[in-house]
Amino acid sequence: MTATTATGGGSAEPIPLRENRATPRRHWAPVVRNREVAEATWWLEVDAPEIAAASRPGQFLMIGFGVENTGAPFIPRPFSVGWRSPEGVIGLLVRAFGAGTRRLGALDPGDDVLLLGPLGSAFRPEPGRPSLCVAGGVGLAPFLFLAPEFRDRGHEVRLLYGERTGARVFDPDLIRELTRGDVEIWTEDGEAGSRGLVVEGIDLSDDPILMGCGPTPMLQALARTAFEEEIPLQVSVEEHMGCGIGTCQGCVVPAAGGGWMKACTRGPVFEARELQWEL
Amino acid sequence: MGAVSQRLFGVEWQGPVLLASGTCGYGEEYSDLIPLDDLGGLVTKAVSVEPREGNPPHRISETPGGMLNSIGLENVGLEAFVREKLPWLEENLDRARVLVNVVGNSVDEYAAVVAGLDDEDGFLGYEINVSCPNVEGGTMFGTDREALGRLVERLRGETDRPIVVKLTPNVPDIGAYARVCEEAGADGLSTINTFPGMLIDVDKRRPVIGNVNGGVSGPAILPMGVYLTWQAATATDLPIIGIGGIRSAEDALQYVLAGASLVQIGTALFVDPESAVGVTEGIEKYIEERDVGDLSELVGTVDVERPARVGLGYE
Ligand SMILES: Cc1cc2nc3c(=O)[nH]c(=O)nc-3n(C[C@H](O)[C@H](O)[C@H](O)COP(=O)(O)OP(=O)(O)OC[C@H]3O[C@@H](n4cnc5c(N)ncnc54)[C@H](O)[C@@H]3O)c2cc1C
Ligand SMILES: Cc1cc2nc3c(=O)[nH]c(=O)nc-3n(C[C@H](O)[C@H](O)[C@H](O)COP(=O)(O)O)c2cc1C
């Protein structure tokens, strides 16, 4: 494999994705509702008003089961805040990946989870330009939260959402209800929405800025577009996490200038040019 | 003085629970979540002479009852530690004690960190992490008795502050290493650091951890930590800080009965930051309920002499 590295130019000085962050809180929260909304995918609602009120789109929670539990997940797992209700219910989009996520999928109303959040950086709109949000798989989660929040503040949002198969697509009607707007769906098997990769849906004619969350190949495709067309791109990245607050230094991603940045505290949302890419 | 306070290393410790090195950053990160100054103290992330970038990801992964990590001792380096991290500790911690975890690739590097810190304020003493390769000798300080002895002797010459040596479990006879530290002038021991381990992603047929191998921590290592603490405690008279898999008062008390005066909590903090507070409360309750005078009366009192019997009704 020949890999070229690219940084997209520019410096990696801190950018205001990280302003005005609330102090994280740790508390137990009851599950209000949990339902399977697509193949191996659950919409999990937890009652956590304080964390909900403090959360911003792009931020995440660590979800665990406390020290008396030693089964997976023993170390809490990171999940994007997927939505919040005015009453303080937080919605999370959970896809089965391993033992930890399967356990979250099996939770029943009344079960308690231990939350730590809100954590990390947030997506940031650019006044006067639409935010073109590109989601792959459960990378949809932060945009379900972002779309109505940005729209309420007068920012235009367009949402593209791709899955490998139609069976994995999160109910489009529920997406429209949660985001109070439209969604354009792409699947590789063509069983829902348009057939193809979600990045094929990118239309730059109204001078948008790009936001992405999803698998790395999708983020790479977005970065190529953004660097070629010189469009701002913010991406949410994933890495194995331990503490969620920067102490364990477990979740590093490569920085444009060399070295590492913590996905939990500098990220998870980065300007694409802050990161080191292999494109 | 409460039932859990003790005098050790020349000072008063208000409680027996410290946050372990590498799991509490430089203190500040947890200050919003738990009352740090009510704890016994904390041990900073390792400090080396030069900043270290650390290892490529993945740096951590879960394993049943614990985790595997290979951070690579990423740290800001001595100079930035003094400039940016120590002032916070000095300003914000009054009663909780701070040990600075020290690493190096040579005796000189360790000595340079100690010499560079010794006149600063904001900490009590040093925890010497000897799970580091000795570039001069080609071994690890912690698995080479001669190198270990030389290291501790040299550091003893650099400082009058407490020197606590954090032993690696990766040796056949930890008691011998404990004695080497004692003879070389150490004030205490921390037992133990992580166990070497490896996980493989069977789909990719590659190691899960970027650095191939890492250190195992968490409840999975509790019995090994208790055993090694007991072995070290029976081999020396040095005060011991027990570490490994502690997530409850009962776990911590096992270390105390095995011979530890203080304990550290690492991985459990990730699971629940408040676990450190819960452990202290649980130990207080144990002492109160059993009418033990204070914590120091429990240290090393596990009864291994009582013969094992097979008859029913033996108590
Ligand atoms: C900031 C952030 C936000 C996320 N938001 C969502 C979301 O909204 N919905 C969703 O379904 N998933 C999300 N993920 C991914 C989710 O955290 C992982 O799928 C989950 O941790 C896997 O755990 P497991 O026990 O099922 O998998 P296992 O493979 O059994 O886990 C083994 C180890 O790998 C780690 N791990 C494996 N994959 C990931 C990953 N992609 N990210 C982080 N750690 C991983 C686990 O934490 C654990 O330590 C997010 C990840 C991050 C970093
Ligand atoms: C993410 C992580 C980073 C660590 N970093 C250090 C370190 O810098 N120096 C050190 O002496 N020990 C370090 N350790 C080891 C811990 O201090 C402790 O000895 C070990 O984790 C066992 O305790 P636990 O089971 O309570 O976590 C680290 C452990 C973890 C999990």
C-alpha cells in the first residue's frame, strides 16, 4: 500500500470548537426507553437532565455500569449525544459492535447506567453558510442532535446519511421528526434511498461547510474533497477510550504537525486540517 | 486524627487512598469530579527529563475484568511539569499528598528529574517507576537487581524527600527486589505496576495494541497484586503502597492485611471516578464496625499461620 500523508496545509493552532465547555458530571441515570430501530441498532433514551442541558452537538458521554460490574463493558464506552428532549432525556444511537454495545442494546426501561459527560469538543456552524453534514452508519448520532439545534439558531443544515445496507437504515420518519428537517439517504445495496456511497451525494453549489462522522474511509473521502475544494471540514473521530477526560492518554489520533492529540479532550470534533491524514 | 489517618514518610496522611500514576493525569482533570483534597493523595503521570510523545494507537483495550494499555509514558517532560502542572497541585492540594512518578532510560535521567524537582513546592516525594528499559544495561531497572540498587542509591544521594520505588510484578522473587531497595536507602515500596500482556484481533490477525504488547490492570490482577504485596511486606520493613485491581474497600483491605499501609486506585477511576471516595468510606466503616483502633493496627495482620483444616465446622 502506498500512502501519502496530507495535512491540508494550515497550522494546527487551537480553534474554537472547544469554547465554553461545561464541567462534566458523573451520575447514574435510568433508561427511559430502548428499542431496536434497525438491524442490530438501538435508540436508547436515558433520563439525565443536567447532562442534557449542558451538552452541545458533537459532544459525547462515557457510559458504564459502575465498579461492581466486571463484565463487558467494564471500562465505560463513548457515545455521541444523539439528541435531547426539553425535559432532559438524552437519545443515543447504539449499534452492536462487540459485547459492550450488545449489552447496551439489551437494556430495559428502569435499568441504570453510569454516565460521565458531556465530554469533548463540539461542531461549530459558520454564520451565513449551510452546514452539510455527512453521516456514515451510527455516525448519524451527533447530527440528529445538531440539526435541530443549529436550525433553531438560524443556521441551514443539510443531512446526508449512508449505510451499507437498507436493513441498517435508521427509520427516516423518525430522523425527520427528531431533526425537524429532511434527510437524504444512501445505501450500498440500494435497498433504501439512493444506491451508492453517501459521499456521492455531496453538492457544493450553495457554498457549504462540511461536517463528517462515520467510518474512516468516508472521512478520508470527505477530507480529499475538502482539501481539493478548499472547504472547511469538521470531523468527529473515534478511538478506544479509557477515562474520557484526558488523564489516561489512551485515545490519541495523529496531529498535523506530528505527535498525538487526545480524541476525548481536543476532540472528538477536529478541524480536518488539525489532523494527519493518509489520503 | 481519624481512624484512617497515619504517619508515614515523615508526614500525616489523612486517608489511605491515593490515585495511581497514569490514571489521574496531573490531578487537575479529576478536580471537578471528586474532592481530591479529601483523599490520601495522588501520584502524577510519569515525568521524564524530556517530553515523550508516547505510542501509536490503539493504546488501550478492554480485557475481561480489566484493561490492557501501552501509553508509552507520554508526558510533558520535566520543564513543563514544573512550569504548568506543579503550580496547580501546590495551589489546590493542601491535605492530600502528592508523589511524582519518575521515569528515565538511564540512572542519569532519573537523577536529573529528581534534581530538577527537588527544590520545587507542591509535592511530598517521589515514586520511582522502574518498569523502564535501561538503555545502558539492556534490561529493565525493575528486573535487574544490580541496576535497581545502583539507581536507588544514586537517587538517595540526590534527595532527602521520600523515595518510594514502584516495583514491577515481572520478577520471580519480588522479596529480593524489595530488599535491594531497602538496602539502597528507599523509604517505601509501591506494589505493583501492570503485568505484561497482549491481545490479538483475530479478524485482522494483528495485535490490538499499536505497540504490540501492553500492561494489564484492573480487577483481573487483584490476587496477583495482593500476593506480591504480601511477599514484599514479609521481605522488608519498608512501608508499602498496595496497587492492583482495587475497586472496593474490601479489595483495599486485602492489600492492607497483606502488609500495605496505603493503597492506590487506577483503572477503577475510569469506571467510576467516585470509586476512590467509596473505598475510603468503606475502610472507615470496616474499622468502626470491627472496633479496630485505627488503620495502622490492621496493616500486615493477615493470619497465614492458622493451619488449614478439612473438618466440617472449623472456624
Ligand atoms: C466520541 C465517540 C463517539 C461514539 N459515538 C457512538 C454512537 O453514537 N453510536 C455507536 O454505536 N457507537 C459510537 N461510538 C463507538 C462505540 O464507542 C464503540 O462501538 C464501542 O466502544 C464498542 O464497544 P464494544 O464493547 O461493543 O466493542 P468491542 O470491540 O468488544 O470493544 C473492545 C474494546 O475496543 C474499544 N472500541 C472498539 N471500537 C471502538 C470505537 N469505534 N470507538 C471507541 N472504542 C472502541 C472498546 O471501548 C473496548 O475497549 C463512538 C466512539 C467515540 C470515540
Ligand atoms: C492508562 C494507564 C497509564 C499508566 N501509567 C503509569 C505511569 O505513567 N507510571 C506508573 O508507574 N504506572 C502507570 N500505570 C500503572 C498504574 O499506576 C497501576 O500500577 C496499575 O494500573 C495497577 O493498578 P489498577 O489495577 O488499580 O489500575 C498506568 C496504568 C494505566 C491503566
